[in-house]
Amino acid sequence: MPLKTLLMAIGACLMLSGCHYTPQRIAYVSASTTAVSVETAIVAYNEFAKAGKTTVAQNLAVRDAYEKYQLAAAVVCDAGAVYAETGGTNHVYAAAFQTATMNMSQTVLDVLNLIRSFGVKI
């Protein structure tokens, strides 16, 4: 998913449920900031691949890691929206939001580390 599409989807998700809640702002900032990092890495990897420096197995590994990241970003958006609907007072939803954010952070690291492991300069 291109960066613009991802950011528009996250933004739309947050706007539909009211962006004035702190958890949603956190979700939006986290997701959009990491999207830029991941997209930068993907662009660098694509250039590396165009130069014929990757294998099919590497391409599939990057695709899989990127898809996991996209799913994790969507979960952060959803968890932030649900938590915000509770007014930010429900501890169960707060924990779910925090867990989703940590999981997304890990998927970002996974994508970046995988791409770097192939010798791509990010």
C-alpha cells in the first residue's frame, strides 16, 4: 500500500471517530511517523531490487514483513478508536491500545532490520 493511501486510510479512520481524543492522536502520530520510516525503507529496497541485488526469497520476506506491518498499523488505528470511544478511561482498552502500539513498533523494526540485513542502506 503506498504511503499516501496508508496515511489517508489512517486519517479517515481517525476522523470518522473524532480526532479530538488523545488515544486517537497517539495512534495517528505513531502510525504516520512509522509509515514514513517503513515507506522510506521500502523505496530503498525497491531500488536495490531494481538493480538486481535481491532474490525471490528476499522479495517474499520483505513483502510478508511489510504486510504484517500494515496489519499492525490498522490494529493501532482500530484500538485507538475503540479506546477513545470509552473516553480514555477503560483500562482494558488502554492496555489493548498499548499492546497494539508496541506490536506495531516491533513490526517496524522487523521491516527495517530485514531490509538492512540484505545490505540496503536506509
